[in-house]
Amino acid sequence: MRRPTFDLDVLRTFVTGVELNSFAKAADRLGRSTSAVSAQLKKLEEQVGTPVLSKSGRGLVLTPVGEALLGHARRLLDLNDTVFSSLNETQTAGTLRLGLQEDFGEHVLSDILRRFARLYPMISLEVRIGRNAELLTLIDSTSLDLALTWETGQTSSCRTRLGQTPMHWIGPRDNPLLPRAEDAPLPLVMFEAPCVLRSAATEALDRAGIAWRIALTSPSVGGIWAAVDAGLGVTLRTRIGLPAHLRVLDGLPPVPSLGYELHCSHPAPGAAVAQLAALIQSSLV
């Protein structure tokens, strides 16, 4: 048996009239004539197959079927309005500003941006690659909407810890380190201080009594990878974005895992920011 489909405009008239306790007021609210409202109510009762309203003195009251229909009608209208609101939000133009550590750029950025653009094609994205301190300063000043950073103990007003990843000593896969004296300090290739991975590396070597020196500093992860591949020294990083021409080294002091977290500049972000945050979290998990 083919079931009839309710007309949402008719249901909206029905709900509005009940809530205003007047279908004349409902007609005015909805921009319809009273005769049009009467025709809609007649159509509704024909679909239901029984009266939904009955006369009580000079007014109208709900029948038992009308009372049951009212709750269902409200839920249908709420769902309808939610769907249209959601679709409208995806078409909202604007700019969303994302900051992240360079390590995450190649590993997670392309997939996240592709998925986000499908959901919000009208929103422009500004992506800033930076160091932890810089990104957190931009979050605090609301110059960024979201920032994906390493966990360093620095906090922001709204942050979520997403997980952690092991740190590893990294060296060249094929090229040996440049020759050095047997008792020479271990050459390190690192970011400029302050850097959480640089601090972890030097502290681990100090605990193990291994002498070290900073052979090269670079402002970018790409520069670090290039220097390590050239044999200038070893570095301490995670496997995130590790190039194929480099490898994890054995025989150096153990180091702990490194946490990563997502910061938001707004405690109650809009739908687009919340969606991007969810995509980042699901991608990293």
C-alpha cells in the first residue's frame, strides 16, 4: 500500500496555528489568506483520514489524533529546518585560518584539505606553517582559528590532546656520516632553540654521557632532512613525514614519545571550524 506524503507547508501551518492558538494569526504570520489556511487544514485531515481539530465553544481544540500529530509534525519540521540550515552553512563564504607544524603538512594536510573542500566549497583556507611558540601566539591573538602543535607544556584557552608518537634518532639510509674522530662529539642537525625535539635530544645524550655538538641548524624540516642525508649529522624527529632516503638509527639513548594537540581560538567554534577540527582528529587517529 502506497502511503501518502505529508506536505511540510501544511504541517507548518498546523503547528503555527496551534502554537498561536489562532489560525487567523497563523495566516498572518505565514503570509497566507485565511481561506488558504482553511484549505490546508482540510487537506491535512484528508491525509490523516480523521479530524485533527474539533470545535470547543468559539474556538478549536486538538483531537487525540491531532495531539499525536502535533509532536510528529514538530519533529519533521525541526529535521527539515536543520537540513536546510546545514546545507546553507556549507555554502557560506568566509576564510578559515589553520596553523600547523611543518611535520604534519605533507602527512595530513592534503587529505584534510580535500575532504574539507568537498564539505565547504565556498570557504577559503589560509594555512600557516610555523613553530609551536609562534602558532600559540597566533591562537591567543585569534589570528588563527585552529593550530596543530606538539605538546610542550604551553597552553591555550581551548586545546585538545589528540595523541602521541614516538621520537626517533634519524640518520642517512645510504650515505655514512662524515668522518670524525672517535672521541669527537656527536653532530646534531636541529631546529634553532627553543625546540622540544632539540631539548629532548640533548637531554637524552647528556643523561647517557655522550658528548654532542650542533653541526647545523635549519628553520625548516626540509633543511634538516637534506643536511642529515648529506651526512652532516643525525637528528631527532618522529616518523611523521620521514623521507624514504633516511632511516631510524639504533644504538643511541632512548627518548620518550611526543604528544600532539589541537588548539582552537574560540571556545564555541562555528560549524566549519568544528568540522575541520574533526577531520584533523580523525586523520591523525
